[in-house]
Amino acid sequence: MANLNKNIDNHEYEYSGATINGFAMLFFTFILIPALIVLAFVCWGDAHEGLAIGVSIPLFLLFILGCAGYFIQEPNEARVMIFFGKYSGTCRKVGYFWVNPFMTRKKLSLRIRNMDIEPIKVNDKIGNPVLIGMVLVWKIKDTYRVVFDLDSQSLGASGSSISNAALERFVRIQSDAALREVTGHFAYDQTGVSESELTLREGGEEINELLERKINERLSMAGMEVVEARINYLAYAPEIAAVMLRRQQASAIISAREKIVEGAVSMVEMALDRIEKNNIVRLDEEKKAAMVSNLLVVLCADEPVTPMLNTTQNS
């Protein structure tokens, strides 16, 4: 309780502001005050006209001020109330309300917002330039920090609202910085790093969770939070894309060749075992070597091999 009171006194965080039901105030504004004005002229209009006017003028001003205190609030909206420069709480309730008309009410949307961060060029862990972009889902969490901890001029505050475009600029800049930080901690793929090391291409949910946490750390100082952050674009930068593509192709060819040779050796071994087991023909070491060579050529060749038949007869 002491900590809560300290937060309220220092205005470090948002707290609920006092409001009055708007429908209840309609009685005072549009029924009671006009009735008092009419009553003043009825009772004092003939004998004390000056007194009637003197009473009616303050009541009329009170009526005008009362009309200025009404507002309607929809779901997932909030109004930060400021009374002559002093924070007086935030209204998050939905409905029709009345507050002191001298209070400034800054309207904020608490709805979820979607943002597509354009791909930026960043160096990964091993220094390769990559293009990386993401999709960000965010919302306002603490209205006090949004209004008072951020520079009002840079936010484009005008009257009773805060510029959404300015909020998005702040989120975009901080998200860009967090994306650069996370990208610099990981390699693009397994090229140049150990196979057990996490990479941008294969990190998946782990990379997204780390990215979300880093962005939240930056946005929390301004009263905003990230609902979800996901990498939606990842590629090598154009200047090295062709080279890395050839490198990937070479790696794929080597891996394929390894599989082909492994399969060919097992097939040759099986063939020799079957010939010997079934006693089809007896081969000395020289003929076995020739047979192994021929089979490997046939099995490992890129193009179909044309068989050659020896038709020469010994005289």
C-alpha cells in the first residue's frame, strides 16, 4: 500500500482518475440549473430585476461550463486527465462520463496496432551483410508514460489527442535498434559456425522470443509493450547474394556427392558379396579392382554410361 501511494504521489505510473456518470449530471446541467434561472426571474423579476440577473449570470456560466465536461468513451480507449498541469489520473472505463470541465483530457487508443518494419541491412555475427525485416504487433500499456515521459512536441500532441504517427515513429526507431542488436548476435546460417549454434534461418521461435524481449525492454520506458514480434524477411544483401548462392550450391553438390559415393560403395560391396556367395564367378584381386572401378564409374557418373562390349576373340 505504501508503494502504491508513493507511485501516485510521484506520478511515476498510471492510476485511475475520478469521473461522474454523465447521465446523472444531465439532471443538474439541463434541468436543475435552467430551473433555477427561471425561478430567479419568476420570484425576483418584477421587484428585484437586478438581483435576478445577478443570480442568473453565474448560473448561466455554470451551465456553459457543465456542458463542456461531458465525453463518451469507447472500448479500448483511455483519457489522461490533467488539471492545470497536474496529472489527475486516467479514465479507462467505457460509457458516458462527466469530469471537471477545466481538466484537459488527452485521448489515447489502447487498441492493438500492426506495423511492418521494412528490411534493413545489418551485419550478422560473422560479418556477412544481410537484409532482415519483421512484423510487429504492439499497444499502449501505461498512459502516463506515453503522455509525460515522451517529448510532447516530438509526439505531435495537439489539444486533446496524441499523434498516432508520432507514436509509430518512436516504436519503429526502437524496433529497428533492437532488430540490429539481435541480428548481430547470430549468423545467417550454419556457414562458418558450429552446427549446434543457433542461426537466424533456423532459430525460429527462439529468435522471435529474444527479439520480442529486446523490443519490450526499449518500449517499456515509454509505456508501450509488444504483443508479438516475428521476422518476416531474411536474405543476404545484394552485394554478396550471388557469391553466397554459389557457395550454397557448392555445399549442396558436395553433400549430394557424399550421398552418391556412400550409396555406390555400399552397392559395390553388396555386388561383390553376392557374386562370391552365389559362386557366380571367381575373381582375383585384379579383376575385383577393375570391377569396383567400373561399377563406381557407372554409379557415380552424372551422365548415363554407355556399356562397352568386348567382342575380340583370342586366336
